[in-house]
Amino acid sequence: MTTEAADPVEAVAVSPAADPGFLQRYGTTIEYILIPGAALVGALAVFGIFVALFGKNPLDLYFYMYQGAFGTWFSWQNTLTRAAPLILTALCTALPAQLGMVIIGGEGALLIGALSATSIALAIPWAPPLVVQIAMVCAGVVGGGLWITLAGALRQYRGVNETISSLLLVYIGLAILNHLVEGVMRDPSSLNKPSTREIGAANMIGSIPGTDVHWGLVFGVVAAFASYILIYHTVFGFAARVAGGNIRAAKIVGLGVGKLILMICFLAGGAAGLAGMIEVAAVQGRTNANLAAGYGFTGILVAFLARQNPLAIIPVAILLGGISASGGLLQRRLGLPDASVLVLQGIIFVFVLASDALYGRIAFLKGKS
Amino acid sequence: MDFAKISRRHLLRGSAALTLGSVLGVRSAAAADTTIGFIYVGSRDDYGYNQAHAQGAAALKKMRGLKVVEEEKVPETDAVEKTIESMINLDGASLLFPTSFGYYNPHVIKMANKFPKLRFEHCGGLWSDKDPKNAGSYFGYIDEAQYISGIVAGYSTKSGKLGFVAAKPIPQVLRNINAFTLGAKLANPKATTQVIFTGDWSMPVKEAEATNSLIDQGVDVLTCHVDGPKTMVENAARRGAMVCGYHVNQSPLAPKAYLTGAEWNWEALYPKFVKMIAAGEAIPNFYRGGLKEEIVKCSPYGEAVSAEARKHADDIKAKLIAGGYTIFKGPIMDNKGKTVITAGTDRGQKDPELEKMDYLVEGVTGATS
Amino acid sequence: MADGTIGLWTVPLAVFGGAVRVSTPFLFVSLGECITERSGRINLGLEGTLIMGAMSAYGISYLSGSPWLGVLAAGITGALLGALHAGICSLPRVNDIAVGIALMLFGTGLAFYLGKPLIEPTAARLPAIDFGWWSDVPQVRAALRINVLFLIGVAIAPILFWAFRTTRWGLLIRTAGESSDAARAMGYSVLWIRLRATMAGGFLAGIGGSFLSLFYPGSWNEGLSSGQGITAVALVIFARWNPMLCLWASLAFGGAAALGPALQSVGVTSGYHLFNAAPYILTLAIMIITCSPKRTLTGAPAELSITR
């Protein structure tokens, strides 16, 4: 998938500019908007039929989905808050995908990142907030980064499949977190909810001014743009894409594939670890089992829906954030069970994937020449 | 298709109170109505913790002038803040019941500060003087009901060995284990309780394994403290052991093996709260009670419970309801031989020391870490 | 033993009992996935299939009163989800790993959606065969109460092993997995072979789900499968696409899962979170030891996207 997931901007740049025909020039770009859009509409139609089978009015459904996700300023903030961690965890899958690796362990890196960030904050309570926050970012990135680098190193040096090892590392990471949070790191006063001590209100990173959305969104957008530039506009990214397309070719041109794997895995894990740090520093204020809320797993979905393109991750994360934001309204107004959000996500995902088959096949977009 | 039929009937039942017709966009909350929001951490049909709360919410739905909105499977992250805000902003909720322990800090506190005119009733008994006045936290002394279960179990066991499948070694769980054991010792001074911690609130396979391991050790009466006791009840009954239920009445699952159980009585408490508010009375911020206050109750005795056991249990139940009876009455030793409550010390139900319980009493096999 | 207890013997007995009880879903899913992956496709969606199978088996058993009809329904549901997976994957340029993740969500969501009214009722359960009649020790008798699905699973492993080597279908599946060009040159449709292999895999995974809801733990609820389907898919790669190794791996995984509670019941109480993670740590450790950077994955079907 990775080799085909060409990015829209570059695809346009590459297309011959000799013929100034509109479709000729923008056909591919239009495709990249039109096809996923049509897939989305198709998925919503199928979901509408599904709920209609249970006696609900699909028009109500669409209205409440819109209202819950984007209908009011509050809904927008709700959506963006939920999207924020997804951008970062999606990068944990999308970056290694450039190398043809399938990493599904973002959840584990998130937990370890959160644990590292909390540890450092608790270790330097005397430091001024800004120092603590910077230390937390570093610790989160390094903790999460090393966690996924472990999967990358096992692949490189021991030939262990990275998909499995990263998944196993999720369960192991969760066990370590629980073990520490209920053991040596436990705040004795966290009686019935075993947690670490709090990092302190002064060290919290708070919300973007004028909104309820925490700074994690900005971190996510910046990381997505940085990843995009790294992958598509640097030699390093070019080498990664070459290696992802064909490892042997990469070796022939003298690329150090091992080094690439380790560095990309570190960045990927670092993104998820940063998401964990933000959950601590912007939301929970401490580490406990609440952090395992599945952001890492939803991030996999986001990455695949965005076809592993770091920039496309942003709108896809917002879309999925919107779906989960509207899920509550569907439960309350239509009496649908919570699982309807999962069903809808599954249907959208299936449609978007199936629509991959349509690229380059829509006659009128191919131009007349 | 049969599935569609039963699901539809079920859904209609579940949503009867929130049906809106199909009028798009009409704010349904009529001015005279009070809208109450219920938030559950798991599925409200879990036959356990969440279902007990949903039964309480169902009792409110029957009252006039009330509209109840519900949302299930809301994780203990900022998602619960957004759900609360959504219920307030989009549904007009003025009284909220976030029913999971982990919602309180920081999420409910944050929302209570943000909406000072609205009322938040959290389940968990966590309120302290520092917290906002419009937030409250209630909980039940369900160890009283566990004590009664213990008495019945003590009479019913032949091997003198009781089993307890528990999620985590936190004070609330330890208190239940200890009360169950102390009750059993009233009936049979030689009775012991073996405890196995599964590590999390809902792990059916682990719970089944724990149940089997306990029975392999000679245990013949079991109870539990996990979110959904169904797995333990069914698997124990299959192996011919007796069970005491938890959260809700599970006797239909194993009518012959079911002795009694410790149940929540939210159906009684929630209407009481609403009536107090309607009458202009203030609900105490920290509201706790046991059998006497009708916050907890015992399941009706099963057919296997002997007349002697019924008499003894009823006798103690009457004393608890009358007040003045103390379960944790010194001297009490822990299972390492250390005195934890000295002779002459009575730790009544409201004693804050009991909230910090970190020991297992003499007669319990197991360790807190 | 006079007092009816067996002391420390609980641990080996629980590990054995656990290997039999807990391993069955792993076994069915991994054998099913083995067929699918041997044909050159990976179906990560078996987690969703497992849960759908568990729910539909419970629902049909509850409505019809016959648990075996439930097992059949679970298998058919699984095969249909497999067909859906194969159908979407047969479109050009569609990534099978991604489709698997999509169907994992879809299957899980659909099962939770339709399964809400099934949590409370009790459905007819699969019977167990009493292999422990010879023993006086109730613990041994309990551990030897074995469900026939487990025996079927154990029987399927060598049959599959044999079938892959010697039967025409086995060879066709392997050819499709090793080189789709070769299969095409022989005049067979690769998509058609993979469709059948994926449906067969889904069928087995669905039956694995029915074991969860109809035998052990033996009821339907939403926490029933905590990642067992996806772990079983991982086991296939761990087992190098060899059905016999899938059998041993599943048994080891089941036994390891029983270790934590059993150790607690005899008084080993510290670090139970780490003991609960034992199966995962064990798998990772074995993979680190047995893999080699030189030959990444011996036995890997060459067409498999995950190993390419």
C-alpha cells in the first residue's frame, strides 16, 4: 500500500504541465477528494439503511451526527479534542509504513511515553513549569520512541516480525504500567484508583486560548506537517521511500536500511509517546490505567484511512473525532447503542478501502487528450 | 430475522423515554422538565455495576416531569468531560450522574467548576472540602451486604473454604473481602477466604480461570468483586459450587447455587435524590449509607440457604438496619499476624480509617500486592 | 489430599486445564488464519470474526435451544465475513491488512450492537465429555471435562498439515500463496482460491468464537475476547504457517494464561500483572530466540503482504 500511497501534491507536480486542460492538470487532485468523499457518502448511506432496519429514521441520524460533530462551536471543540491524540498515534503507524513496515503498537508507546513523562515530572518537582514541560516532552518522545525502536531493532537484528512484536509490546507495556502504578509509583492517597502522584496544576499545559481544546492538537498538527516535510522533502525521507519500495534497490544505492528503520521507528514511537505525555500534561495530570483508552488503536485506523500520508492524517483524525463526538448524541437522541460508532467506523473504512480500486479509472477525470 | 426483532424490541424499550418523534432540530427539553444525564463507563446491560445504575436511571424515567438521557461506554478520559458538556449544551441537562469512580478527579471537578449552577452527583464517595460545592459524591457501604453474604456463606460451606474473585487490591475491594470473611467467621470460626486478583474490572477468561483454580483448591462457596459477575456465577455453579452475587441479583443464572448477594439499591436512592432537590433540600456533598439508608440491599435467599443461616443473617441484618452494630470491631488481626484494629476500637461504617484499608484480615489467604 | 485439596499440584493441573480450556479459540483462529495466509492473504479481521461468532452462536443457541446450531451459525457468520474480506481484497490495489482492521472494527461493532439483548439471558451450552471418570480426584475430573470442539481442533491440525502437503487443494492453496503467477499459469483463478481459503479461515474462527460463548467462559458479554483473535493471528506467524506448530503454540498460550490465577491460588501473589502478561512475554522471547536476521521467516508464503 505504501508504494501506491503517492501524495496528492507531488502527484500534481509530476503530471505533465504541457496540456493546460483543467482536468489534465487537476484530475488527480480531484480524484483524491472526490473518491474518498464518494466513499464516505456511500458508507453513510449504508449505515442509514442499517439503522433504518432497527426502526430509526436515517434523516434524524444524519442530522444528529452533523449536530454532534460539527453543528455548534461546542461540537467542533468536542471533535477537535477527540482528534488531537489520534493525529499523533496515527503517525506511529504512518511513518514506518513509508518503509513498508506495519506497526500496530502505538498504544504501547503512548503508555510508555506517558509513564516516562510522568516520572520525569515527579523527579524534578522543584523546576519551573516550563522546564518540567520541556523535560516531559523529551521524556515522552524518548520513552515512546525507544519502545517502538525495540520493535524495529528486533526486526532488523533478529528478523522478528514488527507487526507482532509491536502488538505484544502493547500488552507488555500495559502490564508494566499497571505494575508500577499499583506498586512503587503509587500515590498512597490514590485509594481506589491506583495512580501516580499528580504532576501539579502549574505543570499542566492547558488549553488553546479561547477554546476548550488542549494544546495536543497543535502538537499533532505540527508533528504531521513536520513528518510530511521529512518524508517528501528531505533526502532522509526520499531514502525511506526508496527503501520502502524496494529494500534491495535501497541497498544497491548504498542506503543504510537498518539505520533508517531504527530512526523511523524512533520518530514513530516518539509521536505516540508525545500523545501519552499530552494525555498526562493536558488531561489526566497523572498516570493511571485510564490512559489505555484505545487512542493507539484508533490511530492505526486513521493512518490507513489517510493512506499513510502525514498531511491527510489531520482531516481523517478530525473526521473520526467527529464520529466519536457525535456518538453520544446518537445514543441519547436515537437510543442507538454505543457500538453504532464502531459499526459506522467499520463501514466507512471498508468503503474507503474498496474505493482505492477506483483511482485512475474514472473516465471523465482522465481528460480528453 | 429474529435478531432484528429482539434487538429492536430491546432498543425501543431502552429508548422509550427519549423518543423524540422525528422532528428535526427541536430542542426536546420542555422548559418545565428537568433533564438528568447518566453516564456509564461500560455497557449498561453488563449484568453488573453499570446495569445497577441503569436500573436506578430507569426508576427516574417513571417519574413525571423528568427526562433522562444516558450515554454508555464513556472512558475515564476527557471524553467524559465532553459528554457532560454535550448533555448540558445540547440536551439541557441540569443534573448529572457520572457513575464511574474514575470520572471524579479531574473530570467531574473540572466540569463542576465550569458549570457552577448545575448539580453533579458522582458515584464513588470522593468529595472533600476542597471540591466545588455543586458537586457531590455518594456511595454505599456495600460491605454490610457482603457481611450478610459472608454469614450465609459460612453456614453453607462444607469445606470451610470460601473463594473471592476480585479485580484489584484497592480499599473498596479489600473492605468487601474482609467484611465477607468476618461474616463467614461469625457462622463458622474456622472458615477461610481465598482471594484471587484478576488485575482488571472485566476479564471474563481470567475470572473463569480464577473460579476454577479456587474450586480446585477446595473452595465451595464463591463471591466476587468485578464489573460483571456473570462469568464467576455461571462457572462456579457448573462445577457444583455455591455463589453469592454482586452488584445486581444474579439468581436467574444459577437458581440452585445462588445463596444471596450484595446488591446496589440505586432504584431507591436516585428518586430520593430527585425528590430532595424538588423539595429544595440540599443533598449532602458526601452522601453515604448502607442497608439502613437503603443504598445497598441483599438478594433474597436461595433455596439452598438453611433455616439456621437465614435466622442468623436476618438477625444481623436487623441490627445493621437499626444501627449501632459494628462490623469492624477490634481486636482484628490481619493475615500476617499484625493487629490492625486494637481491642476496644470500633470502626463504624463512616470511619475514614476504613477508607484506607490496605490489609486482609486473618482468615483470608492472599496478599494485597 | 485427604481434605480434598491438592496443594501445589493446582499449578500444573491448572496449566494443563487452562491449556485445554483457554487454547481452543486460539487454536481455531490460528488454524483458520493458517489456511488463509497459506493462500497468500492475511486476514487481521479474525478478531471481529471471533466476536461475531461468539455473539451469533450465543444468540442462535438461545433462540433455538440447540448449541450445535449455534456453532454452525457461528461458522457461517465467520465464512460470510471471510467472503466479505476476500471480496474487497479482490479489488485492485486494495490492501488486505487494512481491510482486516476494517472488518475487525465492523465485526466487533456489529456483534456488540446486535448482542446487547443477549447479555442477560442464559443460552444452552455445549456439553463436555468426561474423560476423568477414572480419577477420584474432583480437580482432575474437572480438568478433564473436555469439550468436543477442542478435540475437533486438535484433529484438524494434523489433517491440515497432511492436506497442505499431499492433497490437490492443499497444493493449490500453497501455490497461490507462493506465486500467484504459477497458479495462474496452471489455469486457476488466484482470487477464487483465496476467496475459498479466506472463507474457510473465517468459518474456523467463527467456531472458535462459539467456544468462547457456549463453553468457556461460557456466556456472551462484551469483554469476552480481549484481543484473543488478533493474538491468534500473531501466533500463526510465530508458528511459521505450520498447523502442527499452531497447535503447540495455542496450547502453550492457553497454559500460560492460566498460570497467573493458579499461582495466586497457591500463594504466589506478587506481580500478578506481570504474570498475566506472561503469554505475551513468552511469545516475544521465543520469537527473539528462534528468529534469525538471515532468514527472516522460513516457511512464509512469498505472496504474503506482511512478510514481503
